[in-house]
Amino acid sequence: MNKAYSVLATVYERLAVDEVYAAWAARVTNILKERTKGVSGIDLACGSGYFTRAEKKAGFDVVGVDICEEMLTRAKEEAAKAHLNIAFLRQDMTCLKSFNKVDFLTCVNDGVNYLSPERLKKAFSAFKRQLRSGGVLYFDFSTEYKLKNVIGNNMFGEDYDDVTYVWFNKLFDDRVEMDLTLFTKSGDLYKKNEESHVQYMHKLDFVVAALKEAGFTSVEYCGFMGGKISETTERIEIIATA
């Protein structure tokens, strides 16, 4: 079984990006414009670079970081198509290296769900070290409610003209393990590839406490796109200040 996103990288934006992404990207860049004191930043777990490109277009001097080489290759290709000069680097976001301190960090669309609680605490410490005093951290995470009740043990799939995917999920007490099978058309044949993902559940209280333990001076939170948080909220946004 391949690692997360190693196969999905080539078709990720076709399958995942919809009209919500444009509004989400606008929200992220507006938060940065309102709250940051400078323009330098890192987009963590950047994937194919959709939000990295949005930040660059908004005037920020941003670098994209991801652990998946295949996603970084795709991110470079998409940035080149958009005529954007963005550096994309392969690094583990729990131990960032060789960066000067920056004005902001972003980690959009479930990046922190891929970290276990202990690794998440390690990541928050790395984020704090990476930010200048007063720097801004924006990230989101899928809630325990979503992972248990929406993803759960369910199966999902979609069929397009040239690509089909089937996504199987297995629910555990603290995580969901996901197996994705992707069929991509090549001439008259379809090529089958498989990859696995693991997303961890994080309670809001734990996330806030871990950020404060890492040294962040203020932590704000809300539902997706600034909405209210309820028992059935599926995504929570965090804005923390170093």
C-alpha cells in the first residue's frame, strides 16, 4: 500500500477542489492581511499548493512545505502553470529546519489530523519557534464528530470519465484508517493504485491547551468559515498568536 497522497497527487485538485475552496482561500488570505505584521510565511502540509498559490497571489512571500514528494512535484507544476515563483520544500512539519523566522504559518484542510496527539504537540512547539513574536498561526482540523459520524466506517466513491476512486474507512477509538483505491484511464485500460491514510481525532480543549503549552499567547477558534461551534460541527478553525 502506498503512502498518503503519493497516488492521489496527480488528480487531487480535480477531485477535491470546488467552489468552497475559493471562498476558503479568500478567508485565509484576509485573515493574514488583517493580522500579520509582515509578508513572510510558510504554508504547511501544502499538498498540491492550492492555498500556497492563493497566498502568493495575495502578495505574501510564502514557501510551501509538505512531506509527500509526489504532492510537491504537483505543487511545483501548478505554480509554474500559474506563473508563480514559489519554493516548495520537503520537510516534516514537526521539526522545521533551515528557515528564518516568519510572520505567519498556515496549515489548511486537515493537515494536523495526520499527526498523533504527541506529534501534534511537537509540531506546535516547532510552529512557535518558527514564528516571530506576534506572528500568526492559522489552521483547521476535522472534528471528532466528523471522523466518527461522517467518515466513520463508511465507504465513499466517485466515477469520472478518466478516473474512479473508492475510499474505505475503518474507525478506531482515536483515529480513522483510510484505504483509497484509484483507477486512472490509460488508453483503453485502467491503472489501479492504492494508498493509505490515517487521521487522528483531536478535541478542541486538547488543541487549545497544547498551543498554550507551546507558548502561544492567544488562541481563538470558530467553526468552518467563521461559523459557530456546535456538537455537530465538522471542522474547526484556529487562529493563534505567537
